[in-house]
Amino acid sequence: MPEKYQALLQKVNQIHDLEKAAQLLAWDRQVIMPQAGNEIRVQQMTTLRQLIHEMFTADEFGQLIADAAAETADYPYDSNEASLVRYLQDEYADRCKLPADFITRRAEISGRATPVWVQARQDNDFAAFQPWLEQVVELGQEMAGYYGYENDPYDALVDKFEKGITTAEVRALFDAQKEATLPLLNAIQEQGRPVDDALVNQHFPIDQQKAFAHYIAPFVGYDFDRGYLGTAVHPFASSFSRWDARITTRWYAHFLNPSLFGTLHESGHAIYEQGTHPDLARTPLARGTSSGIHESQSRMMENVVGRSWGFWQRHFPALRDHFPDQFNGVSARDFYRAVNKVKPSFIRVEADEVTYNLHIILRFELEQALISGDLAATDLPTAWNDKMQEMVGVTPPTDREGVLQDIHWTRPSFGYFPTYALGNLYAAQFHAAAVEQDPTIGEQLADGDATPLIAWLGDNIHQHGRKFTPGELVQRATGKPLSHRPFVRYLIEKFTDIYEL
């Protein structure tokens, strides 16, 4: 290994270890930590964030990157060395734009905003969270200014989650997808054969839900020998290495979908991290390349696989064994239709595939207005409810079911929400390419076996980690840039069958 690259790698390993320690503290905070520990935990996490920022933005680290770049200039573009140097050059330039005092304030405000949001959501009390939201919005505006932008301040933020994409490009994809799928939604509502989902709204003992979650996750590739299933208010996945990728879900005693599909969703995130190449370990390349690509893997396992007819033909007997009273006399086809019911709803994470992206477009538009200053935090609940009625056709009865439902605005992660909808587009395009390249993948999925698809994803997506930008990766894997068309075709084919249109 080249001498200067080796010196860079040693420093990268140190910084990476500190970042994973900070993530572990954050995971523990949401899953296990007693509420009384929050104040000290915020201080601990802030200290680590300060140290990481100081190490990453130090002149010494910049020189290590420059020296390694010169030493590996002739390395192939696809090599681990060239890919790591390329990533670090971009990341170093970005992080150096953020002052150390901003990093401290961001960590402190986000740390204190989170428990306030948890309580405000529980109490349906937006006013309690509003002062913290105002501070988080100010952080987002400040961050956009530090990064810099030409046209729209939101460009500077969305680029940090989906490298290379612009606000205008996101809007064009969303507008095209919305225009193409609204006729399907109207047809379902006006002409579709009714779907009864009462069978997933029964009493489901939590212990039995947990047992089935442990049964089903391995069938979408999740390795419990390198993982753990916990409980969180807002489900998430965390990876500390490819050998330790953890998932969480939430449990409702009278509604099966959140735990079941939350488990499948977070398993999709985790198998991406578990599938990164071992040679990328202890470097920032051992992660998903973008939030949108990451979300494509979770939506793939939750919906393309986990809500498919083939999957439930195979696994419904096991589900019935776990819940014999609830599913006595119920067929696999009944269950398949129930979990694919299209019905405008209040909660994003429980939305059906046809209306889900409308929830994201709503947040995308509200975020832009907040960052531009066109919308004040105090007016957000009203703006939220108006857009919900306009786009989804329902108005949340409470802020708990509306503006307070997501954890994301406890921290300045503006620009993240669009990646949820982009994930649906990526997932459909990857799925279509996999089946086109190897028709046996489609045949196996029809029999409920996702193993060949997971192998294709491992070869074309997972193993590369962050070596390529999302645009590069989708082009390499599918031969085309990102498009809304495969997702539209997928929706029309699936829901025309379910609703017998």
C-alpha cells in the first residue's frame, strides 16, 4: 500500500471509529437510555462531534488527503484508493465550510430538541416544540449559507443527502410521477373492487409480533448474527460496521402493519450496510452512497418484495401459525390485498405505495418554504393541514397525526425528506433492471424467494458502499439515469391487478 495513502488511512480509521462511537451513543439514546440521562448524553455527543470536526477539518488532514491524491493519481477510478480519496476531497471541502462553533450549536440544539419533540408528539402540543423548530430552521438556513448555492438555498442542503441533484431536478421528477399516478389513484377510488383491511386491525399480542419479526427478517436478507432488533418511537436502522447493523421498529397491539413492514423496511437498510465489501471497513466508504439509494433498499424489501403476491403465498402459512386466531379462515390472497389497500392516510410511514410519495412532496414543499423564509414555524401546522387536504385528500385531526409525526425536524436535516420518494424511484428502476438482466430473478420472486434479487443487489449496489455517486451507481447498475417511469409502470401493473381495474 502506498506510504502516503497508508498514513491517510490510519487517520481515517481513527475518525471513523469516533463517528461510530457517536452513532452508538445516539442509538442507545433512542432505544435503551433512561430519559434522565439525556442532558449528560447531549454533552457527551457534543464533545465527540467537536473532536470529529476538529480532526476532519485540521490542516494536517487536508495535507494527508492532498498527498494521497497525488500518490494515487494514476489509480483506476473504480479502485478503493481512488474512491476514498475522491470522497474525502469533497467531504473535507464541505466540512471546512462549517465553523466549529456551528457544529457545537447544531449538536446541542438537536440533542435538546429531540426529547421535546417526543413529549410534544405524545401530548399533541406543537406549541411546546415550536421554539425548538425555529432554532432548527435557523440552523438549516445558516448551513445553506455556509455551503453556498447559486439558485436556491435548498440546493445546498439536498445535495448533502443526494450528491449532485438539484431542487429543480427533484421537482421535475416529482411532478412527472405525480401527474402519471394520479389517474391510477382516481381509478382505484372510483372503479376499484373494494379492499377490506380489517384483518390487520385486530388484537395482535406484542410478543407474537416480535417472534414473527425475527422469523421474517432473514427472508429479506437480514443477518441476525450481525444484527439486533430493538424498539423505537420512530423506527430506524444504525450500522456500526458490516458486522453490527441494528434495526428498530414499533409495536401496536391492534395494528400489525407498523411492526411487520417496519421490520422489513429497516432490514432493507441494514442489509445494504451488512453487504458492503469488507475491504471498505473502518472508512466512510462502508456506508450507503446516498440517502435515496439507501431508501431504495428499504422500500425494495418493504414493498417490492414484502408486499408482493409471491412473498405472501410463501410466508402467509407461517404468519397464520403465529396468529392462528386472527387469521383463521383467511386466505393468502385476502392478506395480500389487505396489506396493499390504497387509502389516503395521515401517517407517512403507514401510507400505501400509491399515496406515499404525496406525503414526501408535501414535506419537500414545506421545507423549501421554511428555508427560504416564506413560511414561519408558527404557521406550519396550518400549512401542513392545508397541503394534506390538497394532495392526499385528508386533514389530520391532531398535530400528533400531522406536523409532529416525524423526528427529522429535531435536527437540521432539511433536504433529507425528498430522498424517501427518490428511493421509491430508484427501487423500481433497480428491480426492473435486475429482472431484465436475469429473468430468473422475476421467476423466483413470483415464488416468494428474494435470494437471487438480494444477490443482484449485493453485486451491483451493496458491495460498492460509497465508492460512486448515486448518479454513477444507477447508471452502472441499470444503464440509464434515474427516471420516474419504472415506478409508474410498477404501480400501474400491481394495483390494476389488486383492484381489478
